[in-house]
Amino acid sequence: MNLAGDRTGVALAMFGPFGMDPDLIEDCRDILTDNPHVRPRGIHAHLASGLDAEAMVNQSREILEWARPWLAKADVTDPEINLGGGMAVDYADLAHHFDWAGYARNVAALAQPGERLRIEPGRAVSVYAGWYVTEVLDVKKAHGQWYAVLRGGTMDIRTPVTKQHNHPFVVLPRGGSGSAVHDEPVTLVGQLCTPKDVFARQVPTEHLAIGDVVAFSMAGAYAWNISHHDFLMHPKPGHHYLSDD
């Protein structure tokens, strides 16, 4: 379902071609219920991304208020209602996490007997499980600003370009003796021939030198899988899977 409504302030509103218009699915109800080869099972709606727990609960309530009357008219019993995803991920404040406990408690309270409510946590779970690790190839100053050129680029992790944010990272010193910057803001860029190939802009850095390793956290979602891998045909990064077992 593509429900209308106020999506002011959301990171991404799923409007336009996503889902069926409420008026259209109203017209389709008889087709669905009269067709012997189709059994309506429930409703799915994913309306927005970047919402905190309170906003997610309010959105879930909105979906349920529309879905229940439609499902009842379609004689759907014990329905399954997918409330979608969109849980906020804060790339600027690593200590700020989505309030899963509060969200789960309040969404569970919305359920009525016989209903099965589903959610799509997606990025909000997997984003913390990945790192993009690379090395500094060059440190240079241009027009009064410091730049660090890293191996690879946004053809490996497109998230910072897509989200227009400074991707969080840590520097692992390797003791290089080449060019370095001390206590200055640095822009971290990749190897592509485009000024859009930027990981982070003007980030205060104590020390960064050629040969240092830079590890970008929160790379477990919308990173490699949405990137333009073959731009300029650079080698693809290795993928390594670690576990506590």
C-alpha cells in the first residue's frame, strides 16, 4: 500500500510508484476476493525511512487504521500486516541507537487478536555489522585544505555520497614516514576521477599519514550492494566474514 499522509521531515518518503494507491486497491477488492486462484492474506506498507521509535509507532498505527477496515471488507481472517521498516540510523552519533525496546513494546500493544504484525528492520540491524577498511595512499594540501586520498572509494561504499554525510571512521596508525597532517581538518576521498568521491569532509584529525589504515564503521548496509563497482575498473575489495565462534 502507498498511503498518503504527512511525511514531513523524514529522511526518505516512499511516494510515487511504490505500492498501490488506496483508491485503486479499493477498486481491486472484488477482483481479489472473487478470483478462485487468489487468496488475500494481508497488507504491506512501507511509507518512510529515518524515523525514531515514536514516529515509527505512529506510522504503524496509521497503517493499521487503514488496513483493518479493508481486510474486514475483503473477509480476510487472521490477517498478516507488514508495517514496513524505516528505523533511523544515526551516522553522526554512534552512541545514539533506535529504541528497539520501546518500539517493540508499543507496536505489540497495537496488535489485535488474530493479527500477525511484521516489521522490516533491515539496515537498522545490519549496518553495525560491517566495516570498510582501506589505507591512505597520499596526503596533500590544495587551496588551503588538507586531503587524504584512500585506496578504493565510493565505488566500494556509496553510502556517504548517497546520504551526503561524513561517514564515521577511526584511524589506525602504521607509523609511515611520508606526508602527514597533524591537528587539522581533513577531507577523505577515494581514487575516482570525480569530486563526488568523498567519504568525509573537513573532519578534525589528530594525525593522518601515508600508509595509515582507515576503518569506516557502519558499513553493513547500503554500502557495497548499492555501489557502482566497475567505475574506472578498479580492483574490487576483499570480503572477510568474522565471527566470535
